[in-house]
Amino acid sequence: MRRFSVALFIAMMCATSLGAQRRRTVYSNDPSMWVTAGIGGFRSNAVNDGSSASTWDFGNSTNLQYRASLERGMSNGSSFGIAGSYARLPFVYSSNLATPLPADVKGTRCSSCEARLDMMTAVATFHAGAGYGLHQVIELNAGVVAYENLKRESDGAKLAGGGNIDPLFSLGWGFGYGLNERTNIDIMSDYAFAIHERKGLSNGVSNTNNMPGLRVLFRMGFGGRTYRR
């Protein structure tokens, strides 16, 4: 009987030890997903396009940009996901008409004319900073930018150039205010730059489009997170 009691005691202690070591699933009120919508103003300098022997001069004027993102929530108010933006930009199109247009580049050209184009971006984004009250926010983005639908304003003619997909990188910093744990408003200053192809450009011509900006973001969190400990 004594041996049986000792064996039973040892078995109970082992079971207790194993139960204590087993990881438990814990539910957190941190959002599992964030949806963001934003609007901002940004400036852009110029794109030198060697394939069409043209320059798209944005004049560093301020234009509106619309942005949306879908992000997966992480711990400590961080999240990562995808984001996209759209802007319709006015610019001055100028081209060296003495340079022949390659056969694979379609559209017309002008020595200097008013024009507009669509600028769209798609990036992977990392956002740090969320929660109730005032807090700091930081954002890192890396992806691509595309310039499409280059059209002359006077008659809507399609201009040569565009269709490129250029690498894009940006860094943002600012402040956010949480109305609650799942509703945040952020004001962020960011700096982005895109690298255009060098094909057809001389060595002294820039292929970088610099785009500083300021934007306001409205962020909503959904769901909850579970983790094991």
C-alpha cells in the first residue's frame, strides 16, 4: 500500500509539472488587422526619361495624394502590410524633337507643353505606433511607382513615355492620437524617392525623383490577437 501511495504521488507531481510547462493560448485585445485611409500633400521635382528623350517637370508644386493600406497587427502597436496611393499630377512635358523616337515607344512629343499624368504606388509598409492618447509614429515603405496616362492638356493627345515601374522608398515620422485603442489619427511627414531607369540618359542627368510630403491618416483596428505563452 505504501509503495502504491508513493507511485501515485510521483505520477501526480509529474502531471502537475507537465501541465505547468504546457503553453497556454492567450487572447489579446490588440487589433489583428489595421485598415488605413489617408490624404496628403506632396512635392515632386522631375523625371528625366531617356527612352522618349523627354523631361517631366513637376515644378516642386504641391499636389494631393490619396492612400490606403491593409496591415496585420503585431505587438506594441506595430503592424505590417501593403499600401497603395494615387495622384493626378500636372507637369510640363518637354522633349528634344531632334532625337529620334525608338520604334517601341508610342505617342507624340512636344518641345514644351502643359500635361498631366497618373502616378500610382504599391509598397510593403511597416508602421510603428498606436494606442490610446498621444504617441509617436514611424513608418517604413519599399515598393514601386508607375507613371501612366501622360496626356497633353490642350487636346488630350497621348504623350510618349510612361509605363515604367520604378523602385520607390520612403521614411515617415510624426505623431498620432488614439481616440481609443482601435481608432487612431496620425499626422506624418515623410520623404520618398523613386529611381528611374538610366537608359538613354547622359551621366550628368539625374534619374531620381524626390518627393517630400505631409499626410493625415485615419486608422481603424479590427479583430483580436492570440498568442501562446
